[in-house]
Amino acid sequence: MKKIVLTLMVSFVAVSTVFAKGDGQQSAGGSGGGQVQIALLMRNMDEQFLKDYSDNVRKLAAEKGVTLNVQDARSDGATQLTQLQTLLNQGYKYFVIVPCVSELSEQMNQLIHEKGGAAAYSNIQPTVASLKVGKNFFFASSPEFVGGRYQGQLIADYFSKNPAKAPNKTLNMLLILGQLGHPAQVNREAGLLAELKTLGYTVNIIARDTANWTPDQSQQKMDAWIAAYRNQFNVVAAQNDGMALGAVESLIQNGFTKSDASDGTILTVPVLGIDATQDAINSMRENKLYATVLQDAVGQSAAAFDVIYQVASGIYKPGNAAGGTPAATTPIDEAPANDASIIVQCYLVPFVPVDKNSDYYKTH
């Protein structure tokens, strides 16, 4: 992907308009009378996971007495860069960032580094090169490959209990993807298929396409697939809960229901998601969605916020835990936490498989 270059040929009116779309506690400048100021740059806040993430950052900022400035880039990288430059010009130095794309992270960190600042990234991985810009740049997120593996384990668990629904351990899968090329899309799919292979399943992908993380697109996609492949699939895997719930709704409206929910779902085929949003948990309680995987929005946002708060407060030391998550010590296979030289700058918040036997389901 070509690097998006921030141009200063942006009118004052355009910058002011973009900046005014932020919310939270706003400040005209960066000094704040000695009060810590942190900006939260979100790629969007349309997805439930991202809403939960930003809500927790607001909560933590209020508890710490931090002046927080929240910006929504509406999934536009150029807008996010403009927002960053505006904030830097106003004196903000400390950032929690969910970037629009990984490739923006190095350019963003160079701009922040020039001001002596710090940033922590979640959800979409920063590049290895971006974390090497300085020791005050961090990754606070969950390894996506592991999330895919857990989804595979949950699928295998369902069919081990219901072997007649997958003769010869053969899965005929509809696979609903997030944004193509997104690190979560790539790694969750790889982890899912690798785990099912390890567990001895043959996976036939009946249909595979993106619904761009959205329930509406997922429901439309499922409607089309049901028309084309009725009775040819026995499992639906979606890469987030929003798309999983869109698939559930499509299956219900197209008559894929049964009265017996002893297998954990009223649907004739199990549907699984990732994120463990409250909407997903509620659907599981209604015996619709079969299972999901917790991507911990609270854990990720707590780690990202806390490490930046420590830097801004002058108390950070390499290796400090952040938000209850220890700094990583051993490289993993997934970037950026695969580089030993920056592993201490990574906070790996674990995924957790969620079915009706899990503690998370029981407490939520």
C-alpha cells in the first residue's frame, strides 16, 4: 500500500472542521496547566469493539483526572493524519491510537517522536519499523492468529459433541471475512484453518468473502449464499461478532431454525464470531449465536492508556506492566511482537474462547 503522505496544503477551515468532530474533554491547547493530556485517535467508532474500547479509555481518563481528546477518523487515513498533526500543533504529545491501517504507524510515530511524545497502538498492528522509531512507542493488543485458533477450537468442540453433523470430520464452511488485507482478517483466517487442520478436520470453503466487519453486509452476503448454496454448508464462521449476528439474522429469516436447542443453538448450523461483545453474549443466551472469542476491549484499552499515562507522568520504566498486562518478554510469530529488539514495548492481551461453559459467559 502506498504511504499516505500528510500534506500541509490543508486549509485552516478544513482542519478545524475535522478537529471539531472529536468528543470527550476538549482543550484548546496542550499545556492544560500541568494536567496530563492524552488524545485518543480512533479509526472509527462504528464497530461495537471500538465503541467499547473508546468508552473504557474515557472511563480511565476520568478516573485519573486526564484531559482526553477523542477523534474519529471515520476509517480515512488522511483524516487521521490531519487530526494527529492538528493535535501536535496544539501541544498534545501523548496518544492512544487505533490506526486506520498499519502502514500509517511509522509516519505517525515520526511526527510524534519529533515532539518528544509517545503512542500506544491497539487492534490494528503498528509495523515493526514504527516501534523502532523510539522506546516510547507501544503495541497493546491481542495476537490475531491465536484468536483464529480459538475459533477453530470452538468449532471442533461443537462437532465433537455432534459428530453426525460433520461426517468424516468434514466441514463445509461459509467464511465471512473482515476488511480484506486487514491484519485481523489475514491472521484470524490463518489461525482458524491451521487449528482445524491440526485437530484432524477437512475444511471445504463453500464460500468466502468480505462483509467489511458490518452486520448489514454480512446479512446480505448470507442471503445470497443461502440462495446459492442451501443445504451445502454445515458451519458459518465470521471474523467478528457484528458479522456473525448478521449471519444469524439471515439464517433465521431464511428458515434455518429448529425447536431443539440441546446442541447450544436453535439454528440448524452453528454460527461463531470473534470479540465477545455484549450483543453476542445476549444472542448466545437466546440460543442463536453458538460461540465467540473474547477480544478484550477493556484489557487492550487499559494497557494502551496506562502505558501512555505512565510515560506522560514520568513514571514509566521499560518492562513495567500496564493496565494489568505484563510487558512481553518472548517474541511470538506475529508482527510486531516477533522482533526481539522491541518485545518489551509489546503488551499482549490474551484472547479467550467463550462458550456457555466459560466464566466470561457466566458473568456477562
